[in-house]
Amino acid sequence: MEGSEKEKMLSGELYRASDPELVRERQRCRSLLQAFNTRPDEEQRLAVLRDLLGRIGRGTSVQPPFACDYGYNVLVGDNAFINFNAVILDCAPVMIGDGTQIASGVQLLAADHPRDPDVRRDLLELARPVSIGSNVWIGAAAIVLPGVSVGDDSIIGAGSVVTRDIPEGVVAMGTPCRVVRNL
């Protein structure tokens, strides 16, 4: 495992989140989030998001409060909507497609931890990308776990815990989240 801790994080290898470079990047993110979450003017908030996120598409709206780890790994398409209290742990890329609607309290979690307790004791972490397709609706308080993809045009029911990939064009819900019908 050669390379910086950031390179390891971005490549899905075990890494140390306590690395000074990663700590500085999270501090920068916190500072920008503070500005975003306290600005009443939507144009000012959008300007902060342009500095913070890897991509924010045209016509996209993010409601405060919003939280993420780094920001630069969050890639949001056009005309998406992210409601209040969204949490995106973006140690790996988190992609949100065009026209997707994310309800309040949703968590998109790319951050993961080793299953081996000895490795966890060494304070090593890892991350796996999360991909949300276009025209997806994720209901309130749903949680999407590391490495999961949700296909285009699908609906995730409120309160669901999405532990595995969801195909396109379905309604899925529950804990764990399961497909209940095609659209």
C-alpha cells in the first residue's frame, strides 16, 4: 500500500483518517459547511456549494443544514433536490443523478470500516463509492450504505436501510431494503 493516505482513501484501500492532510481537508469542509448552513440567501449558499462540492448541477437545490466529510467527492447532477438534514459521508465518490430527489434526514454513506477487529483497533478505515441514478426518489430518513448503487427512476421508501444494489425502475423499501414492485 504505497501512496498518501488520501490516495489510499480514494482508491478504496485501508487508510488513516487521522492523516494531517485529510484532517485539514475535513476542517476546510467544516468551515464551508458552517458558511453554507448559516447563510439565509440561497445564492450565497449556492456559491459556497460550488466551492465545496465536486460538482453541483444546474438547477440543483440543497437545503441547510447539510453535512459531508470532504465535499469534493460529492457529485450532483442537474435539477436535483436535497432536503434538510442530509448527511453524505464522501470518503469515496458519492454520485447523485439528474432530477433525483432526496428527502429530509437521508444518509448516503461511503465511509466503511474493516470487519476484522484487529484492523479496526489500528484505526484503519476504508470507503466504497455510492451511486444514486437519475430521477430517483429517496424517502425521508433512508440510509444508503457503502458500495451501493440505486438505479435510475427507482423509489426508496422512507426509513429504508439500503444494504445492496437496487435496480432501475423499482420501488424498494424496508430494513434491509428490498424490491417490492416494478414501476
